[in-house]
Amino acid sequence: MKNKLVFSTNNAHKLEEVSLILGDKIELLSLKDIHCDVDVPETENTLEGNALLKAEYVYKNYGLNCFGDDTGLEIEALNNEPGVYSARYAGEDKNSQANMLKVLHKLEGKENRKAQFRTAIALILDGEKYLFEGIIKGEIIKEKRGESGFGYDPIFIPEGYDQTFAQLGNDVKNKISHRALAINKLCEFLRSIDKK
């Protein structure tokens, strides 16, 4: 499979993570690679809507096959907050530490710590739109643990594990994460149309 795809993100962590998940399956181009320095605003109220906004911007302005993604942490006891506002939960400056502290504060005294990470990917291929989703369930612990990963990784333990995403390290996380699940669905789809 020699597909070239633009990943519509300026998030270096996401770009690195997706590159590691994809390996050599797809030639991944960043916004920098196509000389796009726009940070597409996430103005939709769903993950799918924001993912599509990012992909549509690249396709309309550059005419390149591309995908965008959006990820949210959905916490049961907080009515699925922070959800679509995960990156800017504690403010527009997208501060991961402040976001984690806000979550931990809001969960103080709550027994139910169930949560899930959900990634939505919108692919635009030759003008056609496709959506993929990856979900991993787990729970929010009471204090940060671990150094790797980014975002809420130090306070999220995936089901079936006793360590946070930040403790498990990239090798494990990139096999089991919400983003890995969504990216794998994207790859399977591209492989299936390659065979036609």
C-alpha cells in the first residue's frame, strides 16, 4: 500500500504517535510538509464534526487526500465531560496539567471513576468522506502516575491493566489505545479498497 495521506494536525505528539502506529503502511504527510501553517479551529460540538472540519480544510485548500481526528476523554460521573472540550477543559491555552487537575478536582469524593477515551477520524479520499472510531474504556485514578504519553495519560488506566497510559509507555499504548484502534480501522479500509 503506497497511499499518501495528509494528517491534518499541528499536534506534534499526535503526529509522532500516529506515525509509530502506521509504521510504513502509509506515507504520512504533516501540515508542515504541505506548507500549511493554519490551526483549524475546532468549532463543532462533536468529535466527528471537528475531525471532519480539519480534513475538509486540507481537501478544499490543497486538494489532497487527508484525514483529521479529534479525541475526547469521556467521564461517566461528569456526564461525559470533558468530551469534545478535552484539550481546552481548563482554558484555551490547552494546558495538560491544568486539565488533569480540573478533572481530579471535579471527581473528588466520587466513587464512580469510569471513563473512556474516544477518537473519531474523518477521512476524505478522492472527495468521499468516511468516519472511523476507536474507544478504550478504563478509569481515572486519584493522582498522576508515569512520565510518557501526553494529555490525560498519567491519570487514565485502561481496562485490563494496572498502570496508566503514561506508565505503560508508547509501545504498549500504541497497540491498545483509542487512536490506534481508529487508525487500524482506517488502514483496514484503505487495504480493502486497494484490493478492488
